[in-house]
Amino acid sequence: MTIVGGGLGGLTLARILHLRGIPSTVYELDASSGARDAGGTLGLNEDSGQRALADAGLFEEFRSISRDAGETTRLVDRFGTVHFDLAYEGGAGVRPEVNRGDLRRLLVESLPEGVIRWNARVTSVTRLGGGRTELTMGNGEIVEAEVLVGADGSRSKVRSLLTDAVPLYSGVSFVEDLLSDVDATHREAAKLVGPGSMYAFAEGHGIIAQRNGGGMIRMYFAVQSDENWARRLVDPTDPGGTRQRLLEIFHDFAPGLRALIGKGEGPLVPRPIYALPVGLRWARTAGVTLLGDAAHVMSPFAGQGANLALLDAAELGAALAEHSDVESALTAYETAMFSRAEAAGRASADNLVASFAPDAPQQLVDQARTWMQRKAEATAPPT
């Protein structure tokens, strides 16, 4: 089994295959698990991300590095008025948060030496016939794959074997920033954000801040804009000037929210948001499939990207182990994956629109309250 991409999905698949006695090799562009900032915190759902880690035999290890209080969610308007506040009430976390980098290291350490080929850049992928494919590596090496899984993210090279679809710009861009040691040096920001995530939306603008481990808050300043807005705005040589421009853009947000911009420590990173078409499918192609963002990259406004990647890995690994032939396994996996990815992609697209609507954040508040009511009704004792 050949897996291109050593992100969460590719590593989880390799781990599950290892437990099932199926050898695999993961080709990963990074030089090591700590070669770059892995990104922010993830909330893992019980029926997807947590289930996948249980299938991988890593649930207890995951719980040791996760934060139950991270599921706290706060929705505010541009004036800082709180419209919805889901507070952590203690006990087992329903959707515990974990730092993406910590989870990736856990998965890397769960694999035998040699499964991951680090610093392995795939430059092209070619079909050979009979379900086989050929990978050309950056160092000139040629790798032939009997079964190929593209777990290589939103700009997947493996995807081109299955479909011409590419991610399209969503109409929203982020500028990412960081605050460190917030409980000691940025107490007002720590209080505003809380132990989980805080979302402040107004028409066409948003500030998203999430508590990470180690006393860090990761922030995203979001604007409906053209595709190159964030790249034009961010000047790596002048972070102060970049922040001043952001302060002007968010001039009508409350002082406490604008302070998140002014006190940021960087680095400032432009992040245009892309998504594949909702409901993307492809014809069954012998010996090749996709998982995670390679299959269904979407905006982060449903919080499902990592959960889907982990669940893809769990279901693909189980299908490969339980079916007598590879094509039956891939057919069963893709049938289920297409359906759940379409539902999540639609929710993500709808939430993006709601987040930047003229009445924002009211639509999100209404959704959150409806969810809370249904949850209360589902858990209420029978009368």
C-alpha cells in the first residue's frame, strides 16, 4: 500500500493498516514531524475523529494530550456582545480539543521505523494500467504502486488521476496571527477568548480566536475579499504596518476585539480559503483513491475537515482489511465517503455564508441554540 501524504489522514490509515497486518509506505514532503507549524487546535467528534483514533488503538493516548475545556464556544457580535456561550461543564469532553501538531506526533510515534519516508516530494503521478501507478519523486526515484492512496491535501497530485476538479476560492481570506503566554501577559485576551474558541462576526468581517495548548491563542482575521487580498495586505518585512491596516479594516469592532490585532506577535500568515465543489464524485478508477482534503477540502466553517480525514482513514483501512479484493474495498469506501463529504461540504458552505451575512452572527446563534435544544431533548429522561 502506497500512501502519498503524512498528514493526519495518511498517518492514521498507515497505523490502522499496520494493526491489520497490511504493510504500507507513507511518502511525506516534510523533513520531519516538527519541520513546520502544524496549525491550530482540533475538536474531535465522538462518531468520527475519536472513533478513528479508537480504531487505531490510540484513544487513551489521545485523551492524555486533549483538553476537554477546549470545546467551549463563544459567539459575539462586532460590539463584543455575547450571543451564545457554550461553557464546559466538567466531566468527559464531548468534543475535546487537541493541538494538531501533538496529534501528528502521536501518530508518527505509533508507526514502525521506516514506514514514513520523510523529505519525499512527489513531482508527478502516472497511470501504468492494470490498476498500477508510477510516482516520480523529487530526487528522480521512481516508485511503482499497486494500490495508491492520495492523502496529499488540497493541492493533491494524486487527485488528477481521478478528476479534473480543483479547489476554488471561497470568497473569504484569513490573516493568521498568534498570542503567547496569554494567561500571564495578555489576560484581557485570555478572558475574552476563554478556554475554547471565540467567534466575532459582522457583515463581511470576522475575528476567530482559539485557545491552543501552552498558553497560546491562535487568531484569524477574516474578510470577504478577492483571492489576493490577504497576500497583498501582509508585508513580512513590516508586521506593524500590516497590523495597522488590519486595525483600519476592523475599525468598527469593539476595542477588546481590535486589541487582538494590535497585540499580535506573529508571524502573520495570509490564508485564502479554498474548497472543492460540494458533492464531488469520480468514477471508480482501479487501484487509486483519495482521503481527507485530497478528496473533499472545504472551508473550516463546519469544523469537519480533520474529523472527516480521520474517519476516511478508519473506514478505508477497515474496508481494505475486510474485503477479499481491493476494488470491492475501494468501492465500498468511496460510496460512503462521497455521501458524508457532501453533507459536511454543504454545511461548511452554508455556514460560511451565514458567518458573513448582513445579520451576522444571528444565523449561527440560531443554529447553536437549536442544536442545544435538540441535545437537551435527546438526553432528557422519559416522562
